[in-house]
Amino acid sequence: MRHLLSTRDLDRETAIEILDVAEDMADVAIREVKKLPTLRNKTVINLFFEDSTRTRTSFELAAKRLSADLINFSAKGSSVSKGESLKDTAQTLAAMGADAVVIRHSASGAPRVLADSGWIDAAILNAGDGTHEHPTQALLDAFTIRKRLHGSASRGRDLDGVAVTIVGDILHSRVARSNVWLLNTLGASVRLVAPATLLPPGVEHWPVELGFDLDDAVDAGPDAIMMLRIQAERMHAAYFPSAGEYSRQWGLDDERFNRLRADTMVMHPGPMNRGLEISSRAADSGQSTVLEQVANGVSIRMAVLYLLLSGAVEQGRAS
Amino acid sequence: MTARVVLQPADITRALTRISHEILESVGSSASELVILGIPTRGVVLAQRIAAILESIEPGSGTVGSLDVTMYRDDLSAQPTRPPSPTQIPAGGIDGKTVVLVDDVLFSGRTIRAALDAIGDHGRPRAVRLAVLVDRGHRELPIRADFVGKNLPTSLDERIAVRLDETDGREEVTITR
Amino acid sequence: MKLLITGATLPNGEVTDLLVENGRFAEASDSSKGATVIDASGLQALPGLVDLHTHLREPGFEQSETVLTGSRAAAIGGFTAVHAMANTSPVGDTAAVVEQVHSLGRHHGYVTVRPIGAVTAGLSGERLSEIGAMARSRASVTVFSDDGKCVSDALLMRRALEYVKTFGGVIAQHAQDPRLTEDAQMNEGTLSGELGLVGWPAVAEESVIARDVLLAQHVDARLHICHLSTAGSVEVIRWAKARGIKVTAEVTPHHLLLTEELARGYDSRFKVNPPLRRDEDVQALRSALADGTIDIVATDHAPHPIESKEAAWDDASFGMVGLESALSVVQLAMVDTGMLGWPDVARVLSSKPAEIGRLVGYDRAFAVGSRAQFTLFDPTASRVFDVSSLRGKGVNSPYLGRQLPGRVITTVHDGYPTVLDGELVDAATVAESAGRLDD
Ligand SMILES: [Zn+2]
């Protein structure tokens, strides 16, 4: 693996390999010495053009557990124009000898531009680009589902036959996109539920089932239901009339939660708007995987950093 | 390219039996404090076989596990990426125990160096010993084996291949030039 | 200066010699003595190409292009006249600005530069600019456009259509509903949904065109629609023409060849306004150009400095350069596919745009007595189009690295050569030739 830019171009074998390596990384997290010397002398740079303490911290922990040198390079609020700053920043990081760049950017495709640009030779890891993809989030979600279903016998398994329902602002969600492709690749069936205004154009060509009605989706008894964060600002752009109406139609409230199967996983990529897209009871229940997702995020990011930064030199990456 | 068989199945069994006896001799009365840790992939198979022999000679002496060293290697970027294998430390842990590391071939010593680092992250054994099926020489580090199935002096352009029933479907050690 | 072109193939297929004297075509049989001879055997002679939609960027954005560099890009593409859009700084909304651009064009002499005037002051979309003053200026502006922005206010558009009638002008509309295209980045469809780029729906173009053809009908005015990009727009224009509405339409070379699929790699060279569309749209635009529903090809040559394209897609500028590649792309998309012959190419790239822009001297190409504006083109050539094929300042061409057919060998503007043997004549010589004509 040279870069990790999207889940759409991950094949099943590679995806399972990442999940399996993450299992080993998760084992490290429960021993006394939580650190591995694996990436000593490697430099990982967190390049965040957008604030995200959670994701940044997760990558930071992952890199440090593998003994990499980790530098947080906050590019937000820089005075140079955005275009110049991406190129200039990339060249600066290259000059500093970065081996991997973890990039979060508000523009879809920015990690791809960086990977294709020739400005920098490092491995590029997409930590969320615009409304495009967030591959490590999808990987940690798949890992979480697999672990709940198969426990310590997870290694080597796919998600054949698993039914996952994703609810909310699909249009603006990079998490949803990455999950759709990855879950599909792993054999799961995906159902999307949202108001028509928050479904992307062409979604009918995606490998998913579509629905507008959350009650139908709840009663279908999915193995996992993933609630996406809804941004209240969206109502100003006329995507829906009010937070109240959104919550009534597409929120996982107590009543809907009660109707779920007792073993349906309740997932959320965080941060949650309690009382809007998810009720506190649902979020805090034993069915909720929210905290597991956070813990598994570190294992997944360790696995990805390991796979990107180890291995024989490909395509001219300096050793 | 010619492959020459240097150990037949019976030779391998004999070597492992001898190693097992030597291990028991070396620890005297504290055989129950032994932990046999195989290094993936074939070291794990060999460790399990040694543990079974130990158990048959002296019940309670065959505690076995596996120790992956992938994440401790210092040559990661010189080799193709390999996914790590699981590490299985027996329930009693390794603190205060005599750990016998088992690998198929001892060569540069770098794998064992990595294994010693890995052991350090899992606990503090009383002693660490090393058992290998084949020692082919060419050490790059001050490491030697305590128990050796067969010493095979080789040149650097020769390749040693260990094949075991459990992993390869046949049983032999060959040398290829 | 006297030029004798021997063995040229005219658009109608006739092979002939052409004599050029004092800026005009003359009878080839007499007085060819002493002429500079240009061997045109095997070359396709075309009337000088006229671009109705060029961004020359001067004044104000000289880091992107100047009148001189844009004129050179035009000449190497076979053009002898370009219409320069008004979105400069200051905006081309007064007689002073358009006269400046016009005179720079005359001075450099590679092509006739005809400034387009802004419809609204400062392109603000709020009140009309000094349309009369620009029309009556030495630049004789006949085409008015807020291109880059849409005249979206229906009342203002109505008034503009009516007002330019006074001066025989035409409004060239950049049809883009601003509310439907807020933050829009690429064609709205399955691909935009997948790439996470904000979609630019076809309806944002089609609804404005529909409104404007009805307005043009209502006030009985001429209307020109810039850069059609969708099959739906073609349908609206077809309907309007059938009703006798005085509307003309243009398509760019890139919309005849390229599709939205090119956005997949987020390479901002393919980011353009209006966006590249689906293959169905490309096919509809080709058919419409072939059957005359679309009147002309115009380049929308839009140079940008390199740093404004070296960015993430969302942050990069819209636009592509197109003057240098236009004729090759039209050959590839329309001629080599059998949809247009060379007489049609002469029409859509020369006589018809000149007619829409009321540019004189292009109605009787190659006729004795007409101004000598022409280009000699080798349609059998094939080349990998690369940065060395460009002559303007912008290198934001979507064709870099692509194999393109055809090559301009000679361009003659007002009777003097601007391109010879496939290379630009130097600026001093061209300026001198142009100056001599002025005397
Ligand atoms: Zn335009």
C-alpha cells in the first residue's frame, strides 16, 4: 500500500489485511507496555487544515504507540491563499523528511492532489477530505462490527450477510461514503435512510438500498444502525425545515431504539448531538459501540501507518 | 540450482527430542517454570512439538506460546510488508520464568534480537534461552543458541529451507545453492 | 507586402493560388511578380478564425495573460480576430477601458481585438453599464456580456436586451443560475455525488436560457448564449429557433470533446465553467453544431497563473486555455467524425461568429477585394499537444499529453503573416506590418 486515499479502491483482501493487523495492534493496547518500536526513525506529520481534535489525537496516539516521531502541523488560519498553502506546505514537509502525511482538508480530493502532485514523496493518509471520504473511520467501523460479531475469532473474516443501516446527512458525509464502499466490499448490505434533500445525486447507482423512512429501517432489524451527525446549519440552506422536524423523522429516539433488535449495534462516528440524531439512552446503552469505535480507531490507524510505512520501497519512496 | 536434503523427517524428530532433553537437563528441578515461545511461522510449530515432548517426559513442563517479532524488526523497509502474526503469551505470563525461544533457522541473529526486545515488553523472565533446529552461521550480532538441532556451515549464497508437515505438507531441511 | 499562396485547398475543395496585395485578395493571374511565395500544397485554407469568447485578462490580470500574449496564442491557433471579455480590472464597462484594449490589439497586430462591453457596471448585476458610450467609442463595441457571471435579474436582462437594440448590439449571456450553483464545482450527477464535489445541475443553465429566449422574443431582440454545455440547453435553443426567436448559441471545443469523467482524479486542469458534462451531453452538442442549432464554436480561452491551478479542486480557478488547440479539437470532434466538413468549419469558426459580432470583412472569404484574413492548416499532421504547443501565458490546457490532429502552418491577418512555417512571426515585425496598414 502506497497511500490510503479512499476505501473505494481497497480490495477485499487488503481491507481484511488492515482489519487483521489492527487486531494485533488492539492486543498491544491491552498489555502493560503499550508501545512498539516498529516505526522508530519514521516521521509522521498530522497536517490538519480543518480542526478535529478527535481524529488528530487518534492518529497521534497511533503514531506514538508505534514509536514514530509525530509532528502536528496545523495549517488552519494560515495567511497564504489556500492553493498556495497546500503546495508550499507539502514542499515544506517534504524538505523536513516526512515519511507519512496524515491530511485532513475541507476540499474533497485534496489528499489525492497531494499524492499525485510530485510535491512530496511521503505516504499520504486521508484523514477526511471535504465530503468525499474518511477511510480510517470506515475501517474502524467495520472492525467494530466484526469484533462485536466474532470476538477473538475475528481474524480473516469478512462481513458477508451483515446488514448495516446508515441514517442522516449522507450528502455531506465522508463517513457514509467510505462506509458504503468498504462495507459493500466486505460483503455487508447497506441501507441508507435520509430525507431526499440529503441524499447525494446519483445515489440510486450506489450499491445500497434506499429509504426515506427510519421506522421502516428500524423494523427491518439491521445488525447495526449508524447515526450520522446532523449539522443544524443545514436547515438554513433549506435541506430540512427545522431541527425538531429532523429529529422526529430521522432521529433514533427512545421509542425507535426500543423497537430495535436487542443485539443491533448502535453506532455513531461522533461527536454526537444527543437528543437530535440520537437519544442519550441509545447512546449510552449496551448496544452502543461509540466508545469501542474510539478505541478501535487507534488500532486501525496503527495498522494503516504500519502497512504504509513498512515494507520494501515502492515507486521511488526513499528508504 | 540444486537442492540437497540435509535433514530427513527422522533426523528432525531426533533433533527435537535431543533438544527437549537438553532443555530439561538445563533447568533441573524448576521444569514447571519453563515457557516455550515459538517465533512465527515455523518456530511456533517446532515450539509446540518440543512442548509436547517435554510434557511426555515431565508433565507440567510443556507450557507453550508464540511470540511475534515483526513489529520489533529493524529491517522493515528492506523487506516486503508482512502482516504481524498473533502473539500468544501463556496465561501464567513470563515474569520469573525461564523462556526458551524457538526458531527454525539461526542466521544473522536479528530476529532473535527483535525477539528479546519483544519479550521485554511482555514481562521480565528469570532467564531466556534459545533453541533452533538449524544454525547456519554468519551472525551479525553477539547471539548464540543454547540448543541446536544441527550446525550447518553454509556460504552466503546458499539458502536453507525448513519444511514442516503442519505448514508445508512435508518434512525436510534442504540446502539450495 | 505581396504574398502568393500556391496550391491552397479552399474550404469547398477547390485548389487554387491566392494573391494577397495591400491587405486584400487580388486576382492571382496578373501581377504575381515580386510576391513572397508560400507553398500551400496539401494544406487546407480556411478563412481567418474569429473567436467570440476570449479572456485576454488585460488590464488588471497581466500575470495570467496580456493582449499581446493572448493575441499570439490566437494567431498560432489560426485566429485573426478575437472578442475580449469584459471581466478585467477595471471592468470593461466604460469607453476608456474598451478603447485601451482595442488600441493595444491594433498596436500588437497579431489579430483584430474587439472588446466586449460589460452589460452591468462592474459586472455587479445591479445597473446597466455605459453601453451607448462603448458602442460609439473607437472600439465600436457590438457584443455585451457579463461573462463569468450571469445576468440573473430578469428585469435587468430584459432592459439590456432592449437597450442594445438601439446600437445594433447583442447580449451574450453566461447562463448560470447563481442560487442553483452556489459553491458548485462540477456537473451534478452520480460522479459528483461520489467524489463529494458540489454539483452544478444542468437545470441551472437550462432554466436561464429558457427564460432569456422568452425575454428575447418578448422584446424582439437578439440574444446570444455563451458556451452551451447540456443536451437540455440544446433542446431549449432548438425550440426557440423553431419559434423564430433571434437567438444564437455557441459551444466550446472542450465541451465537444471532454466529459466529467476527467474530474475523477481531481486534476484541476479539468475544472471549468460551465463544467464538463456527461457523454450524452457531448454527443448532443456535436449533433446540434452539425445541424446548425448551435451556431458557432468559441474558445472561452481562460488563462490562469499556474498557482491558481496547483491546488485542491475546490480551491482552484475555473477555466482552460483554448485558442491554440481549438481548430485541432474541432477537427478531432467534428471533422474526423464526419459531422462537419471544412465549409462548415469555416462557417462555425469564422463567418458566423463574425456575423453575430457584426465584424465586417468575413462574409466573402477568399473573394477578390476582401480583406485577406486566412489560415493554412495541415489536417494530416498529428502531434502530442504539450506546453510547447502553447503561446499564451497560461499552461492550463486540458489537452497536455494528448494526441491531437492538425496543425496551423500559416496565419495571415489583414494581408500580412502572423504565423509562418508553424511558428509565430516575431512581435516587432508583426507590429510594423500592422502599423504600415494604419498609415
Ligand atoms: Zn462564461
